[in-house]
Amino acid sequence: MNHLNGKGYSKRTSEIVHGKMYNAMNKAVILGILQRKPCLGATVKGMKKQKEIQFIDSVVIPVFLQIAYQNNYHYWLYFYGAC
């Protein structure tokens, strides 16, 4: 877990790894391979990723619509209506 926290993985990735390791360690305790659960008390940390919205430049919209019209009329209708 410390390795994942230092590498900048997202919190969800850390949660998935923690869940898998927790279940594996529980099974090892049940099978008698381990005496205690090493994942007990581990904290899940992670970085929240900020998603940045990217907009299409208004200069390229006519070119985009022209290419959409040439390739597939149905897509052109959809994009034209969205603009």
C-alpha cells in the first residue's frame, strides 16, 4: 500500500489492490499459512485526479461539421443539432 501511495495512483486503484490483498490474506489465515491478518488496519490513500474539460475551438467547428457531413450524414445531423 505504501508503494502505491508513493507512486501517485488514484484512490480507486489503491482500494482495489487493498481489497484483493485483504481477501488473499484472510484466505491465508483460514488455511493456516499466516497467524494473523497483515492487512488489518491498513489505510487506503490516493490522489484524486482532476479532470479538465476541453472544448473544441470555435474556428474548427465548421471544418469538423464538413468532415462529419462527408463521412456520415447521421453523425452530421447529431453534431449540427448539438452546435
